Amino acid sequence: MANLNIKKDEYISKIIHDLENPIIAQITALKSFLSTTSDKLSQEEKDLIELTLNSCNYMFKLTDIFNSVYRLNFEPLKLNYEKFDILELIKSSINDLKILLKYCEVKVLLKTENEIIVNADKFQIKRVIEILLSNSINYAFKNSAVEIRLSALNNEFSFEIKNSSLYIEPTTLKEVFEKYKTRPSLYNKNGIGLGLYLTKEIINAHQGTMIAKSTPDNITVFGFKIPKN
């Protein structure tokens, strides 16, 4: 099974390599078009272009996830620790996903405005936040709210995203962070579990744990806990 998974990773890596350059070209062209013709476009036209740009950015991030998972087969994840305000990082992630929020007709409620300083790999933690937040937005019921809760107790930081979405059975919930599940998963839109798998690997590297809960009243919570310092 391990050899089969490595072969899958190698195959995916080759496909992604062929996709990266045209995706980058699309992103560059769309940004250039928006910057040079913005005053000539209607709001509807701007929205459509921004939605397309958002889709291209999503695909680029997806290729990055694939490549990161592929590299994990050969070397452990290397972390670059630094102290930063994670609240500002979360706000930045929300802003990056504003087009997705608009398209899915979902709002984000951030339940704290207090600065929280953590010592972690800023780049990797942002990846985790964006993957979890994207999933929560994608699967939230329309015209609902995604709620982000933060807490820092003693030496532990906790990040949780709660949404209103379809109930996830316990057997499925146990598998959402695993790689290469053949059956569809409610919390993995691409169908092969690489995004959520990568979040688990990043949080494990930080000596933390993932959070996954779902209740029959259609409330789902995903998140993580890591040491604060």
C-alpha cells in the first residue's frame, strides 16, 4: 500500500508540474487585465473576473498542496518558527477568501479582537487556516455564518471554525485527515484528502492536535491546538 501511495504521489506530481505554468500565466493575465481596464468594466464584469481569478488562485494553492504532500514522502516537514499575532494572520486569510465568501453567500464571524502571539511557522499555519476555512465556507449552508473562535489557555492556543452544514457520520469524521480515501468525503471537495491530510501533518509537526466534531443538528467544528510558545 505504501508503494502504491508513493506511485500515486509521483503521478500527481508530474501532472501538477505540467499545470503550474499555465495557471501562473492565467493569474498574471487576469491581474493585469483588472489593473488596466478596471475603470471600464461594470461591477458585474469585475465580479466575474475576480471569481475567475479566485478559481485560478485556488488551483495554484491546490498544486502547492499536492507538491507539499509529495515531498513528505521523502523528507520531514521543516518548520521556521517565529513569533507573530495569529489574529492578524486569520484576518489576512479571511480577506484572501472574500470572493469565495461572496460566491457561497456565507459570512465570517470572528469571535475575538484580542491580539494573540504564538511561536510557530507563520507560513505553514496560514496554510492550515486557509484550508480549514475554505472547507468550512464551501460546505456551509447558504446565507449562514462561519464562526471562528480562538482561545489561549496556559501554554496552548486553540483555533476552531464552526459552521452549519450537513452532519458528518463518526466513521467518516475519523477518516477526513487521512490520505487517499476512495469514497467521497463531505469535507474534502477534491475527493482525495490531500488538503486536510496536509493540515494534520503541519499541526503534528508543531506538536499539536487536530479538532473535528459534528452533531446531528448540523453543526460542524474543525480546527487545531498547538503549543503557544
